[in-house]
Amino acid sequence: MVMTSTNNENVTGESYKFTADIDQMMGLIVNTFYKSKEVSIREIISNASDALDKIRYQALTDSSLVKDDPEFKIQIEANPEEKTLTIRDSGIGLTKQEMIQNLGTIATSGTKNFMSAIKAGADVSMIGQFGVGFYSAFLISNRVQVRSKSINEKQHVWESAADGKFHIIDDSKNPHRLVRGTEIILHLKEDQLEYLEERRIKEVVKKHSEFINYPIMLLVNEEIEKEVTDDEEEEEKDAKDEDKKDEDKKDEDKKDEDDSKDNKDDADEEGKESKKKTRKITEIKSKFDQINKSKPIWSMKPEDVTPEMYNDFYKLISNDYQNPLAYKHFKVEGNASFSGILFIPGRAPYDLFNNNKKQENIKLHARKVFISCDSKELCPEHFSFVKGVVEVDDLPLNISRETLQQNKFVNIIKKTVVKKTIEMISDMKQNDADSYKKFLKSFGKNLKFACHEDGANRNKLASFLTYETTKTKKDETKCLDDYISEMHEKQEVIYYITGESKSAVLGLPYLERFIQEDIEVLIMTEPIDEYFVQQVNEYEGKKLQSVTKEGLELPKDDKFKTEDLSSEFETLTKRMKEILGERVEKVEISTLMTVSPCYIRTSQFGWSSRMEQIMKNQALRDNSFNTHMTSKKTLCINPKNKIMIEINRRFIDDKNDSVSKSLALLLFETAIIVSGGFTLDKPYEYASRIYKLTKLGLNICDEKLDEDLPELKDEEPVNADDNDEEMLETVD
């Protein structure tokens, strides 16, 4: 930099010209680095905190450095008349040479290296090494003054309007003298005058600098009501005039005072008769109020923090009125050192699964300064309900401290957040059953989502889940570990069924045999359970088996008996397959029912009936995809059911028995309805069959249905005289 004479009439002293292209640099600062202009105040307060750290450190070995002003503080003053905002600290201060070097960083090697890197094709976000946070003051100011006094040095003023030069002025004769430290005067732009408002300043400080180690004091005007008599008010009003009176007037006042003494008795008597009138007046007084009253409890030892302090801190950072269900206080040391506190809220927000909602629950701080609340990089989506604070001692950031650089350090924080969240849930499960029950009610879906997404922790996460079962009472649930511990001796798999609710599931034919033989079945009633079992198909060496899919076997099943029954009902199964055609893949015998005549079973790797229902209910579903994934259905027949025994006998006697054919269709459609998810393609045909059956029961015979009979292989002529049988025949 080159020293030049200044032609500015308003500025005296030494003027320095930047050798770098500051206009281009300032354009980058304003337009590229900072997303929000309020960060300029954050940067200045952060620098003030650093200055206080330095003087406090030096004072540890030399207390005389702070004997004239032992208080470490930051003060903020707004002057609407002058349109200036002043931020003052009692820190280490700057000498003249330090002003030239430190406040000129942007104009020296920093700018030069940065510009060279940009020309070489470097990314703007790699500018973290250049450290131009102070110059963010020009985001809201058109002129900046820095008045500073270092210990045992003269007071100087640095001034610049970001016009390519700055000035250094000897300010030692200014009546406004600093004991020690620095004050920055921001001459605000016309469109940035909001930062003169008390409300706005408090908002910015609380957001970005709430946990700074030093008190941040804001000069505020306070209205005080005062009660005075008319005489007192008059005396106050004329006080200045009285001071200006000459000696003669004072003598006259003394004489009047003597006269008043002579009439004292009379005045006292009058005072008894009437009291002096009083009135209230409002006085405006200025005082400094501390804004940042909250303590950064994450930096304290856990044993020094009470539960009340944790609860209050949670409410502060979350704006929640309820206490958290659980919290985790941690500190990590090593290659990456950071600390923090995580909380599980007491209730789920209404927009928990809103994909358009920005994830802002974990606030990132560096040296007590707020950096970012975009927690997407710090916490996986399935744990987005977790709230808290993480502070790092040294974080690689871009120049604005707003965008995290992609590196291993961020991944370490993310893994730690996941680990501590799992520990927090585990502790709650073991030590606080009531809170754990509330947690599952509010965030159980998140755990299932986590099992789907997090393969590394899948088994641990699955152990937290609980389900209703065929044996649990109302409002009772059971975890997978408890289920396994109570399994039958020869049971090798975990049985489950999905459905809309426990009451809707218990009446389905799939559970008849399980209930009869006292075999417990997990009941999964949330849509996400279908996705959960796709990923968690095994737990602790036990395979999860759906009772609605093929491949199902019970410990006491006799395969030879089933084969014998299949041979006995071969005619029925073949004939029903012919009648139903492509609507089913096959028809076979099953011993898993005790009451129902039949049910629909799906293939092992296809959609279950519940999953098919969920996919059909998607607003933007792809019907072509559904065609590929639609379940292949198997109609399972109960060989012990009297209906099926009778239909089998009829088909053996006459494979074209019209009543049996109609009943076969009716039974299949009924099985579809009670499958727990499937729907009829043509429900009106099912309704038509029911109406005709009703007419038959009421002996109403008013139509012939020969033409409605389905075409079957090797079909023999139907007996036209059998009017009762014709009433049941229908369209296939």
C-alpha cells in the first residue's frame, strides 16, 4: 500500500490506497458470500469477543492491564438521528500499525491470493483462509469508522467508505476517550435503517450471538412514571432559570424566605385544610440492558447442569412450551473436537413429514457464535425430530461462516449425532417407560423410516420398536426381543400380519389357526410397516414371515396329511381354477384355516394385500408399474369346511353343476373382500350375485339366467328345468 495525501476535507491524517482491486472484492462479499446482511453484526460481535479473549488471556499473567477497566463487555448503541450503529468492546484494542495490517488484510496478500485463485478456476467457497469478516460491515454501511485504543498507545481512528482507500487519524485529543478497546461506528445505508430498531438488534443478537461468553449490552430508553406536586414540577421546569439569577435576586429570595417564615403558622394552617395537588409525569432514561442472558450449558460439565437448566435451554432453542422427553450431553475429543446437547421433543410437530420443510433443528456454533441452523448435513432425515446445539472449536467454513465445506469433519459430526440419538433412545427405553411410550407414539414412524434407511444400525433401531400382537391387551405392545423370548419351542420364525387396525385384523381368516394353537402374531397397523419388513426381513437370526404370503408353515403341520387332502380335493381345485381363470395363479388346499371356507394368499416376493391397497391409494401412482408389482393370488381352500366339502362332492358328481360354479365365484369374491386390502375389480357383479341369491332365498323367480353361465371346458348341457339353480348363475 502507498501512503498518499488526502483531498477529503472531512478526513485528516494519513490516507492509504489499496493496491488490490477492492471494488471487485467488495462486490464478491456483498453478492456472493453472505445470504443475509444481518451477519455483518454477527461478524463484528464475533471479532469483539475475540478481542476480549485476548485481553483476558494476557490479564492472567499481568492484572495491571485491566486495572483501569476490569469489566469485559460489548456495548451496542443506536443513534437514529445520526443514522449510526456503534458496537464497542473493552478488548485488547488496536495500535496504528495493527489497524494498517489487520484492517487492510483484504487489500494485501489475502485479496491477491484470492483473486489469483479465482482466475485459476478455484471455487469461491474456498475463500475461508482469507478472513474478511470485518468487511461485511459494508453490507449495511456506506462508511465505517473504527476507533481503537491499545494499552499504553494513542487512540486512533480508521475510516473507509469502501472506495479503494482508508484513512488513519490520530484521535488522542478527542474528549471521547476509550480506556481500552475498540468501537466500530457503522453509518448505515438508507435501506438498512432497520438495524437502528431495538427489536431488530435484539433479534439479530439472540439469533447469532446469544451464547457469546461476554455480556452484550444494548442502550435502551426506558419510560419511568413519576408522581410530583405542581410546585415540584414548576421547580423542575424553572430550575435552570433560577441558576442564572444574579446576587441581587438571591438577596430578594432570601428576604422573601424571611417573610414566608413570619407567615409559616398561617401556611401550616392552610395546609391542613387542603392538600397539595399531585400528578404523574413520564421521564425517559437511557440505560444498558444485557441481551444475551442465556448460558452455553453444553460447554459446562454435565454434573453441573440441573434438569431444570436442560429444560429451560431446550425451550429457548426450540420455542417449545413442553419439556423434552430426553436429552444427551456429550463432548468428543480427538482429531475432531466438539461438544453439544441433543433433545427429543415431548411431541411431534404437525409438519414432521413435510418434505418442503427446511431441516433446522440442530444449530451449529463455532466458538459460541451461531453459524447455521441447516441441519441437513448434520443429521439424517429420519432423525429430523432431534433438536439441539453442536459447537466446534475449529470449523472449516467459507468466508461467510454460512456454508459448510464438504469434508470428513462434517461426517464425523453426523455420525456422532446418530450415535448419541440412539444412546438417548436406549437410555429412555431402559429407565423411563412412560416417556418411551410417548416417544414411540410420536416418533415411531421415524424409527421405522430409520430402519429402512440406516443399514449399519438397522438391528439396533428395530429393537426399539414395539407392536400389538394377537395376545396383547388393549393399549399394550411388545418389542421383538420379548416376542422371541416367548416363542414356541419349535417356532423358527417371527409371524406378522399387516392391516389397518388390530380390530380389523383379528377377524381375518389368516389368524384362525394361530389363535387356535396359541401362536403369537405381530400386528403391524401403519403403512410404513410394509416398507419396514422389506428391509428388516430378519432379526436376531429369526426370519420375519407374513401370515398372508406363501411359504408359511406352522411347527405342528403334517405335510403328509396335506398331500392326502390335496388328492382328495383335486377335482375341486382344478374346477375352481378353470372357473376363476387368470384371476388366480392357482387353487390349493390349506390347513391354516379352522372356520372360513377359503382365503387369498399372495406370492412370497410380491406385494401383500395391504401393500397393494397402499400403492393404489397413491395420488400420483404409476399404473403401469402397478401392473408389474400386482400380487399373484392363490386361492387357499379349507378342506374341513362343510361348504367346500359339499361343493367338492357336487363337482365330482357333475363338474358343470351350476350352483357350485356360481358359489365358486361368490366365495372367491368374498375372499377378496376379507383379504385385508384387495378390492374387487367389478364390485357391481358381486352385488348382482348377492341380489340374485337374496331373491332365491325369498323364492322370487322372475328371470332366466341361462345366458349368464360362464363358458367352461368340456361343459355339458345344463338342465333348463332347474329354475332354482338358474337363479344363482351369473356373468363370469
